[in-house]
Amino acid sequence: MTIRPGDSALATRLRKEIRGDVLFDADSAVLGETSQDAIEAIASTVTDSSLRIIVVCHSSSDGSVATRQSLSEQRADSLAAALEDVLRRPRGSITRIGKGDSDPLPGIDQSTAEGRALNRRCEVFIQFP
């Protein structure tokens, strides 16, 4: 199933956005040392272990299309696995989506380093009953 941020399927969900550089070093899908605070903050909003969680990671427009897509998928997997660990949920219980650079933030200039940095992000959607 493909879910795009902004779809009505996500309208009833809490959205948390985290800048990519808070979680990952450049060109890496390994969570950095500074990522734990962001992960704990997200986990603290999950009050029920049955809540559906979707992790969507994006990349900037740097590098090849295949590299950007693969990196965003790997980052989504790393972040979801870390959340599963903190929340003591089974592996694969959090949906993972890598978007590459296919869904940039509106109005952000991807030709600048600042714009590309803003589009390197992960979003976590938590559905509440």
C-alpha cells in the first residue's frame, strides 16, 4: 500500500517531523548519537501499543535517483526499528516508507543547500482512535 503525506488516509493522524540531520549523518542510514532524544519524544506520544505508526523518510535532491530512494528507505527502516525497540513492539509492526526526493516540501528551493537540508526529513504519523 502506498501512502502519501496529505492523503485523506493520514488526516486523522498526529504528524511529527524530524529534520534528517537530527537523526542521521550525511549519506548514512545509521542513527546518530543525537537521534535518541527525538526518538524518545515521539515514543512518549504513543499511549497505546495498538496505535498504527507510519514512518516516512525523504531525501534531498543530491545524488542519483536510485541512491536517494534507497537511502530514504534505509533511513525509514532504521527509524522504525529504533521506535519498535523503544516501544517494545514486534519487528515490522511500524510501516516504513522511503520517498526519496519525490515529495519535496512546497515552496522550498532545492537549488540551495538550505532547501535541500529542509527536504532531508523523516515524518512519523501516529493514528489515534
